[in-house]
Amino acid sequence: MSLFDPALVIAVPKVLLHDHLDGGLRPSTILDIADEIGWASHLPSTDPAALHRWFVRGAESKDLLQYLATFEHTLAVMQRADDLVRVAHEAAVDLASDGVVYAEVRFAPEQHQYAGLALEAVVEAVQDGFRSGMAASTAKGRPIIVNTILCAMRTGSRSVEIVDLAVRMRDCDDRIVAFDIAGAETGWPPSLHAAAFSVARANHLHITVHASEPPDLELIADGLAQGAERIGHGVRLQADVDLATGRMGRLAQSVLERQVMLEMAPTCNTQIGAVASVADHPIGPFLRMGFRVGINTDNRLMSNVSMSSELAAVATAHSLTNAEAGRLAVNAMESSFSSWTERRRLVDDVIAPAYAALG
């Protein structure tokens, strides 16, 4: 059996570590809520298919700022508690239907307060949605675990407030597992939020940091210096590696030796111009060199991807064996911010046996 079989690629268990809640809405949900709140007139189209194409065009522009601008519309329909519950519920159900058995979904609570919700109410609504989505998926024979990463906007000034929120709410909900900074990266290095990262480290809260824009290696190194256990995307580490000879610089060598997970999203990385194509993406060579890499969706709506489509695209472009595809999933699960017991159970009882059975 081969992962080039479309039915099989959906069926195999997949692990997703980098997915943005506000980047994965169903177009029909955007339209429903927009109609209720009076936002429909602001949308570029009220036809679901045309609206979806508009979001994808923004992602394919190879302009990160234009890409980020599409979030105006998804965020607009995520300001009421009931709408946050719905979006989170649907995210869990959609991922489970795609064969994802474990996911970490991230969002920035500060971006969901325009209608007056308190930060705690925002997070509670999202967690309620994830819980109901997990329950519904399990009832249908598609069990999934969804954990949450809270993000602060790196262009803003609320990172300490958000990490404090994460620490506080983790005490009553252990599905809140980590802190991240998101948004435009160039000119906004992680060290600008050193105080927030210090709080996370002091409270043993997991840290992951986006680092996929210029100035390339500097952002990755800065994220690691702030305590990042994983790097969001990390595609620009290729500047420190000669893929032809295997030679690498000090930063790449450190990432390899420390087995820092690179949360790669090949289609998104291509769309924003970090690489020319999925075939040119370093994920395949990095995997074979021993780097700890995984496949991710980033923003399913904007990039028009699913975990299955990303796995199929990478498997095709890099001629992955079934064993290599399995290693990507195991890498991700072992690098997840879930509990040790949960990680071992999913690797030993679900993921490894499924890929071993492929032969």
C-alpha cells in the first residue's frame, strides 16, 4: 500500500502542531455569521466557492502582508462567544474527518475582543468548542485530541498579559499547553517580548515561536535564545545548510543536535515566497539528514490545504517512503506539548502501528 492512494492518505493517522484557528474557517460559516452580524456587505463575495477562491488568491500573492490582510474577515466573524464555540467545534470535527488524531491549534485571544469579550471568556469559548468537537468526532469513530496554544501579537504590546492569561488558565484547563507570538515577523524579533518569554519559562509553560521571514537565521536564533522548544516554520534554516554536501553552520548544527522541531508548512511556505515550490522545500532533505521536522497546514482556508493534501504533496514531491511518512508523524507527536503519557500512547498504540502496517 502507498500514500499515493488518496483514500489511504486520509485514513492514516496524522499529527498537526501548527494550525491557526482564524485561518481554518469554513466559507459557509463565515457567510452565516457575517449575515447575522451585518458584515456580509464587507465580504468580497457572498458565494462560498468564490469567497474561498478570494482567500486563496491572497495567500498565493507571495506577499505576506497581503496574506495577513485576509484575516480581517475571519476575525470579524469570531467576536461573539457562540461564534468562537462554533468555529472551534468545526475545526476539531474537520481535522478529525481528515484523519488527524492529535492537533495543537493556536489563536490570539487579544484579536477576539472587539465586541467586548474578556480574555478569559474568549479562551473559555474556544475551549468549549474544542471539547464539543472532540466529543462529536469520537462519537463518530474519529477520535481526536485538540490542545491549545495561546498567541500574542508580536507587533503589539500585550505579550506579558497574554502569557499571564495562559499560565492562569492552564491551571484549570490542561488542554492549554503553550505560548507563541504571531503576526508580521520582520522587524519584530522575539527578543522584543523577552519579558513574556521569561514568564513562560518561569512557569514551565511550553514555548514555540514563529520564525519564517527575513532576516532568516537571526529570527530562528533569537527564538531559540528566548526558550523556544519548537520553531514555527523554520524553513529559512536552509540558508545554513548545503543540501548537496550536508555541510551546515553552527545554528543548523545546534538545531539538529538538540532535535528542535521545525513546524513546517510546505504549501504556505511556497505561497509566501520562502521557497519556489513544494519540491524545492527542504522538508524532505532535512528529514533524511536527521532534523526533526513535521508537516503542518498553518492556515487551511487561505492555503486551501488539509493535512491529507499536504502529506500527499510532500510524499509526491520528495518521493517519501511509507516509513518516512510515518517518521514525520512520530516526530510531530513526540515533539508535541501533550503529556508524556498521551504522547507515548498515541505513538505506540495508534501512529506507529498504522504506518508499520503499510509495509
